[in-house]
Amino acid sequence: MFEHGPDDTIAAVATPPGSGGIGILRLSGPRSVAIARRIFRPRRSGGPGFPERRAVLGEIRGHGAADALDEGFLLYFRAPRSYTRQDIVEISCHGSPAVMEEALRLAVRSGARLADPGEFTFRAFLNGRLDLIQAEAVDSLVRSFTLPQAKAAFLQVRGGLSGKIVKLREDLVEILADAESTLEFPDDDLGIREADVGKRLKGLRAAVEKMVERYEAGRILREGAVLALAGRSNVGKSTLFNALLDAPRAIVSEEAGTTRDFLRERLIVKDSLFHLVDMAGLGEGRTAVEREGIRRGRAEAGSADGILFVFDRSRPSGREDLALAGAYPEKKAIFVFNKSDRPLRFDTAAVLARRPGTPALEVSALRGDNMDALREAIHGTFGRQLRRDVDAVLNLRQKLALEEIRDGLQGAVGTLAGGFRAELLAEELRPALAALGRLTGDVSTDEILASVFSRFCLGK
Ligand SMILES: Nc1nc2c(ncn2[C@@H]2O[C@H](COP(=O)(O)OP(=O)(O)OP(=O)(O)O)[C@@H](O)[C@H]2O)c(=O)[nH]1
Ligand SMILES: [Mg+2]
């Protein structure tokens, strides 16, 4: 996976690129202390090593160099009491990109190798400090944009999901052992055993099924819900887009057909992450370019998690408005009646009747009237559900493995229909057990590791 051996000592700037109050250089591996000795000179020299877990004041200075580069603190975590279970040294100094780059260069010149992205966590996994689910959660935590995302990720770093998987595995192993013991003691009362095993398997299958079902809610929490602004041209979609983002992002004009390509921007409402999409007005389209914009807009709206239907309430409503109001019936939606600064000429009741129960608001995107209420409605309609079930936010890899486990359990339950046959049961349960092992990384192949850690590497 990572090109070099785990016995190399790796170095990286652990703080984000750019200027900051503090920048941290981090080393992990057997030569961490030796390398740190060459680039960091303690103010009070105290022997060849560093005290464990105690800040040491000193200067960063190249070996044999006359001038110090900066001053800072060094922290030493002796193996195995460290994140990677190797010797780790962290040097905090002023967070100038020039200082950090030079400090890293000094470390490399003293024998360290540049760490690949995710390599510290990879080592933590290799050395049994984290399982694979926890390693993935570290990545999610670092990337979280909202507090609920961060909380959900941290629960997983703590081992929330891992604990469930371990328990599931223990239960399965127990059932298998029970089933196999009936092969040795076939005189036992099989009727009781069969009913009991059936009940336990069904319970486990239901629990796994529930986790799989939460994947979708978890995906939205992790990635943010996509909300499309759908409406006829010139109703004020782009004006509303800008008003919600509080930035003049999209071009607005009195001409119809202004927006052609769709725009997508991150919008955070009360701790929930959304991706707001502005697009061409859905209608006929006069030119080929407009028609292409409309086609793309429809595709975007079709794949969105929710829709904000925008209407111009200052003009009489027509057939097209009614048709639009009935579109995407399976999606959650909000009706936004725009241009409330002008006299009402729109039949809002007729539009509302097309989709009873849909939240509706009058706003003026131009003046910014009622925008807070709109944010509230966005949060209430699309955001609130995301707070539930944060204990099991799955990624795709985890979901696929859980589906395999569910299918194995289903197959095992199926074998009971034809009477209790321990060999058949065991045969159905074995792949499920293997999938459980892959989930936590107890059983891991290069392929699995590459699929997990390459995400760290790409930094996306
Ligand atoms: N009076 C009033 N005018 C508005 C309001 N919102 C938008 N407009 C005007 O309506 C016109 C069209 O606005 P846009 O935001 O470009 O509308 P759009 O729906 O994005 O239009 P297309 O991209 O062409 O589909 C512009 O002249 C805006 O200034 C509003 O709340 N009140
Ligand atoms: Mg527009």
C-alpha cells in the first residue's frame, strides 16, 4: 500500500498549509528521537533523550547551523503509548509556511522520509491501535464541516460502530459453535435448538438490516443533502441562490434564460450541510443552449435530495406552474413564492393543492425579506432528520459488507425452513463471518487497504 516499510521514520507537517499561530512537525518511527535531536536543541540540555509526554522548550536548528530557525516546544510519545504505537515526536513552532517547510526539510535531511497522506493513521491501524472502521472515521472527522458530522465521526473513532460489529461477530460465532455441537451430540432436543437458533438469527438479521437502511440518512449527514432550486425562468432562482448564500455568486438579470450551466455551492444552515444548486428555468427553451441547460437542470433536480420550488407570485399562475408543482412527487420539497415586495397576482392555493402538506413561504429574494424563515424551513424539512441515528453512519464500503452479512444471515434463516441442518447453516454463515472480519480489518487484503487509505491520499 504505502511504498516504503513501516520501519522508516516518517515526517509531515501536521497542521494545514498556510500561516497559523502554531505549526506542528510530526515524526513517527524508530528514529524519531534521533532525528529530533539533530533538528531541535533543548534550552536546557538534559541527556540524550527527551522526557516522555512533557513539553520541552528549545530551538529548531539545522545540525551544525549557526542560526536557529525558530523556537518552540517538543513533545515525545514513547512507543507504544502513542497514536501510531511507534515513537512519535511533535515539534510545535510558529506556523509560518517557510518555517514549516524548512523544518520538514531538516527532518528529511536528518533521515526521515516524507509521510504520505494518511500514513500516520495507516500505521495506527497496522499496529492495532485502531481498526479499519475507526481509521475511516478519523478521516471523516478531519473532513467534517458541521458539528453533527464531527460528532457522528467521533462516536465512530471511539469505537461505536466497531463495538457493534465485534458483538455481532461474537453472536455469530456462538451460533455457529452451537450448531456445530449438534453434529457431535445429535441426540439433543433439536426442536428447541432449531427454534432458538432461528430466533437469534432473525434478530441479528433485523439489526443488520436496520444499519443498512440508515446508510442513506448517514450519507446525507456525511456528504450533505443536495437541494435544487427549480422554477420557471425569471422567477428569481438565482437571486434567491445568492440571498441564501449571502454572496453574489450567480448572475441575475431581467432577461429570461440567464442561467444555463448549473451552479453548486455549499450552504450550512444551523449545523446542517447542504449543496444548493441553481440552474436554468424549467420550461421550453428558445435556443439549443437554453434547451441543453434545461435538460441538465432536470437531471440535477432528478438526482437532488430535496427541491425548492420557486414561483414568481407577482405574475398570474399558469398551467406550467401547476405542472411544476406536481413534479418530483417522491422528493421532499418547499414552495417558495418569490417577489413578495410586489402585488400578489398568483394563485398560490391552486399550486399548493398539487402537493398538500408541503411547507410554503412568501419571500422577497431581492430585498432579503423572510429569508430567516426560509432557512428555518430548509432546516426543518431537509435537515432535522439527519440528527437521528448518528451512531451508525456508514460509508459505501461498510454498507456493502453489511449487505453481504445480511444476505448470509438471510440464507442461514432460509436453511431452517427445511429442518435444522447444522452443516448447511455453517456454510451460509461462513461468508458472513468473513465479511465481518473485512469490515473491521481483522482480515485485510491490499485491495481493501488501498480502497480505504487511497481516500486519505487523494485528500478528497
Ligand atoms: N421585485 C422583485 N424582483 C425580483 C425578486 N427576485 C428576483 N427579482 C428579479 O427578477 C429578475 C430575474 O431574476 P433571476 O434571479 O435572474 O431569475 P432566475 O429565475 O434565475 O432566471 P433564469 O436564470 O433566467 O431562469 C431579475 O430582474 C431580478 O432582479 C424579488 O424578490 N422581487
Ligand atoms: Mg438564473
